[in-house]
Amino acid sequence: MSATGRPEIEIRGLHKSFGDNEVLRGIDLDIAAGEVVCVIGPSGSGKSTLLRCVNLLEEPTKGQVFVGGTEVTDLDVDIDAVRRRIGMVFQQFNLFPHVNVTENLTLPQRRVLRRDKARAAEVARRNLERVGLADKADAYPAQLSGGQQQRVAIARALVMDPEVMLFDEPTSALDPELVGDVLAVMRQLAAEGMTMMVVTHEMSFAREVADRVVFMDGGVIVEQGPAEQVVGNPQHERTRNFLMRLLDPAAAEQPGAEGTADGPDKER
């Protein structure tokens, strides 16, 4: 629970439609302070849309979202103030290509938090050390591997001193050999007690790090519980089918396979 005694993230009756396509169909979910929740499910299940609704990158059609006790979905909320408390890491790194790593980390601090140049540089240096990239402070994004760029993106989120971190498939754009370093940084954040909501297909990470795994399909939460239960011994047939296809992609070609990536409600 947060200092107020409430969950750090509260989602109540959340719906989201894009035209006639209802992507989220009434989501209720609480995430406690310091909890790591991994959200899994097939493409089109609504995972990324759910994540983006938490900081209002997508505006819900109906329902409420609270972060740290503040209603994000309140029409009168200062959404910029709320977003300062939420770090977000995307599939793509979204670094500024024309400035070096240090400037990628200092610019948002100076513009949003109004930190002076020296203070911003110190916070940037400390967080680059945190992700193992202190030696890349003067490098430009194009000089870094994909995994290094993603670790810089994590550091950029951390310099804003967030209370919550949201990860949207942070390793999906990486070559397999680069995934490990990014997951190691995320494991360290979890060990430090960061509240994290992670959309991922990395089942080993979910099993090892998550306090809870949430399986979504068709815009609803089908099953949730401890990682060992949901990943190791799923109770719902849809969960079992998804995990079977994830471990054995050839199974997705079998007749009657549900929730394939190219289905009609492919996720936005």
C-alpha cells in the first residue's frame, strides 16, 4: 500500500474503445506500492492499451484510474503533475538522436523539474551508473546498441524520480543477445522496491521477478495470481493455450487456436 493506505495504482471498471473496436472491456486491478506486476497475453488482448491508460496516453472511454491516490481520469486533474510521478519505457527507445546521452537525461529534468544544470548532470551521472552505462555519458544514441539505448531510456525515466515505472514490451525490439542486460536493470529496480507494471512476453522474467502475473485476453483479465501459479500451473484453458503457443509457436498454426497475433482486434 502507498503512504495513504491505498494501492499505488487503482483501476476501476476501465473500458477503452477505438471506434467500434472495444479493446478494454471492464478492467479492475490494484497494484500495491513496491509490487511488480507483469501483464501477459496475446497480441490484441489490450495489454499496451491498459498500460497507456494509466498515465492517460490513451484516454479511457469509461472507468477510473488512480495513481498514488490521485484520480488520473478526473477532468480537472493536473495530468502533467501526475505524469512526473510515472516513468514510462516504450518498445522503441525514443531518445533524442541529435544530443548525447547526458543531454538526453538532463533536458527533461531542466525543462520539467526546473533543476539547474549542475544538479541535473549529477542526477544523470548517478542514474547512468545505476544502469551500467557511466562510460557512455558522451556517446550519441546512434553509437549505442539497442540494449544500451533501452537502458539509457530507463535511466531517462529514473532521473525524474518516479514513484511508478511502466514498461511496455521493453525488450521486444532488441536482438535476443541484448535482452539480458535490460532485464538485469529491471530486476535491480524490482529489488530496490520500485512499483512496476510490465507488459512482457519474457516468461522467465515474469516467473523470477513478478509478485503477480496478470493474463489478459479479449480485453479482460482472464486469470491473475502469483507467477508460479499463473505461469507454472495456469487454471484457465485460455492461459494454458497462450503459454503453450509462446513456448511452441508451431502450436499457433493448429486449427482452432485462439487469440493469434493477426486477429481482428490486434492491439494498438
